[in-house]
Amino acid sequence: MFPHTWRHHWALDEDPFVQEDADKDPVLARVPLEAVHSSFDRLYGTPDSPAPGIVFGEKGSGKSSLRLAMKRRLAGESAFVVEYMEFDSFLTEARKADRLPPSGPKTPRRIVERFTLADHIDAMLSLGVTKLSEEILSGQRPGAPALAKKHKATLVALAGLYYRSDDRSGDDVDRGLRKALKLRSAKPFGQNLLRFGLTALGLGLAAVPFVDSIGIDAAKHLGVEDTENSLWWMVGGAVLAATWGSHLVSKLITRRSAGAATRAVRVVPRDPDPLANLLERMPRSICRDLALPEGSSVGTRLVLLQRFISLLKELGSPSFYVLMDRIDEATVLSGRADLMRPFVESLLEHRVLQFEGLALKLFLPIELSRLYLGASPEELKSMRLDKANSVPELRWSGQELSEVAAQRLRAVRPEGTPKDQAGGRLSDFFDEEVGDGQIRVALGELGTPRLAFGFLGAMFADQARELDDDLDPESPDWRIPKRRFDILHASWLDRARGLRRALN
């Protein structure tokens, strides 16, 4: 029998257990948000009062599904959400900044050892600033033009430092944001008037010796008819040199500041010109308050993070959620615990985890639980994971897995299918000898959604293969017999043990 025929009998439009990757799972988005792990609410927190959350789990334990459930629930809130998962691009840019070779046995370790907390904050700001800039440019933030001029300048400066996209250049974003924000960035009229006034004065003084030569006796009225010509040229030249020299020096200093700031952000390749143009056009009082990044200083990054969160609050988003996941899938880290550990360790710091307005959610491989299980008392005081809503190991009970599996079954049934029609509960698919309790025990022994749902999907496929296409709809053979259940259960238990030894 073809699998489609078997599923049609049970009123299933598609295989509810075919996809093992949560990010590629079309069924997951249709499962009710209530069908999540019991620790979800603790990790989720309250968007109006954001807090950190850390969960450690083995591969396939449902970390990514928790992240996606959190993202779905936050979509109904006003919180601002980014996913910190594409680590390779940030790590590659950090490698280039350190001038490390693209390959080599020591390169990955040298990259992660030099990847600091400042780099992590820069990466998070890059994700946040890029997303916010795109929302403003596309008109999704109608309140943006009403921001104070200081906030507008801060946002354009942040874009000059952190915006990264394949669709727009830095200049495009700079011009687009100025237009969308209605930001007048020209120097104050008084400064321009003073500079051109001094220029006119300098030219006038330098021209005094030529006054008599054109038949005008204005110089005599000034009482300077006996003054040496060279003196007037020197005075006029000095005024011009001071006026334009100070302007050029100020411009050079501004360009150097912009270059130093963009170089300090190692994880995002940027052209310093848009930022330099902003600094040249804005009043000095605003420029001095922009708090540009300095080297690897964490302090300036925290100031920038606080400014960004303040911007979000002004635009109606009370919190900044950063969902960090899939660390073990980064190419540079290669899933190695000895590389992942130093990469993540700097983030487990109290001043970042408890940063006001930031909800940093870390979905970490179980190997990294040693970061706090083996930490010294001093390190534990720095981490303060007791205040971070931590889940030391993401474990599922058989009951939880059974309930989620039933929700997945109902998610793939045609709309309007009666609830009492066979196929809406797990027990419908098994012989009466296989009771609900035995199903829950079997799923609990497998322990993770990936293994549990893989086991169920394998049983469904194996059962369909053994049936005739013209099987009577009332035949008991549609149900999975206890013998097949026991054989596949034993096989999947062996597989689970092998995978855990190899992967975790």
C-alpha cells in the first residue's frame, strides 16, 4: 500500500512526523502554541518585563521548536525579536579583522578565543539595527519621523555602524533613513554663516592693498594708507588659513573617528563614509553624545545597546528579544565542545544577561552545561544563572510527547474533520494490545521529540508497506500490531543510545 492511501484512510493530509528539522517543519506552525514543553513559560517570561532564559538540551530535544514557539507567541506582542543563528558570517569577518588565514588547524580556535563579548553585542546590534532600519524604510514604523532629533541621529549612526544587507548599500540606507525620518542634518545656519563671513573678511583684508590701484580711497578713510601691502596679505591669509584650516582639521578628525569606530566593529564590514558624513553634518553637541565604539570596549557597546533599546521603546517596542540557537551548526565551530565553550562563555555574564530591556534567550547544546556545572564559585557569581531562568537539561516525559504527537496528528487533518473520527489520537493507530500507557512509556524512553516522532513515523510507514491497496476499510489490519510496535521500539532504543554516544 502506498503511504498516501494509508494516510487517506486515517484522514491525514500529510505525514505529521516526516520532518526532523524544526526550521523546515511545515506542520509545527499549525500546532497550537499550548502544545509546548512544560518549561516554556519559564523561558518565555513577560515581554513587558524582559528577562534572560537559558536551556541546555541534547540534539533533537526540541530547542529549536521552543525557539520557534517563542517567536510565534512574540509575534502577537509588541516586543522586537531577532534570531542570532548565522554565526559563520560574523566569525568570518572577525577572522579577517584579525588577519588570520582562512584555513588551518589552529584557525578555528584562534578565532573563538579572540571573539569577545563586545563582538557578540556588535553582532546582536547588527541584527537589530538592520531589521529596524528595514522596517522604517518599508513604512512599518509610522512613528519614526516623530522621534526627537537626537534619537534620529542615534539611529542613523547605528545604521552607519551596524547595518548589513545584501539588498542595500550603506549609502542607500543612509539616504533612505534620512528621508524616512525627515532628518535635517546640515550644520546649524550660524556656523555656516560664521565660516563664510570670516572667509569674506579674510579676502577683504587681503584686497586692501589693491584698493588705491582701482581708484577708490576707502583705504585712506580706514587710516591705513601707509601700511605695508605685505601686512594686509598676511592678516587676510591668516584669517583664511585659520577659518578653513580649522574646518579641514575638524573634518579630518571626524573622518578618523568614523574610521576608528567602524574598524572597532569587527564582525560587520562597513564603509566609514556614511558615518563620517553624519558626524560632519550634525551639531557637535549631538555628535559628542553618540558614544561610538572604542576598540574592544564592552562599556561603549553596552551604552549603544541601551541607546538602541531606548529607540525601540520610543517606537513602541518595550523589549529586545535575542534568540540564540544552532550554535553547534556553525561551520567554524564544527559542533566541537572545545570551540563552542569559549565562544559562548563570555555571554554568560550577569551584566549582559540582566541588562534592562534585553531578553537574551540561549538555546544551547547539552555539552555546554559544563560551563556552569564545572564553574568555580567566582565564575558562578559572575554568571548568576540562578536569576537567568535556566533549564539544566531539556527533558520530555512520555505524556508530553504523546500530547504533542496527538496535536500534530490533528494539525494535518482536513478542516472540518469530526473530532471523534479515528485518526485524531495516537491510540487509534495501534492494536488494542498496545495501550496508551505503553505508548507513553515507549516515547518517554526515547526521550526527545526527534527520536519519538521518528519512531512513530517509521511505524506508520512500515505498517503501510505491509498492507494491500484494496484492504477493507473495516479490517483490523489498518492498526499497528503489538509485535511490530515492540520490534521497532527495541530498534529505535538501540538507535537512540548510539546517537547519544556519537552526538552528545
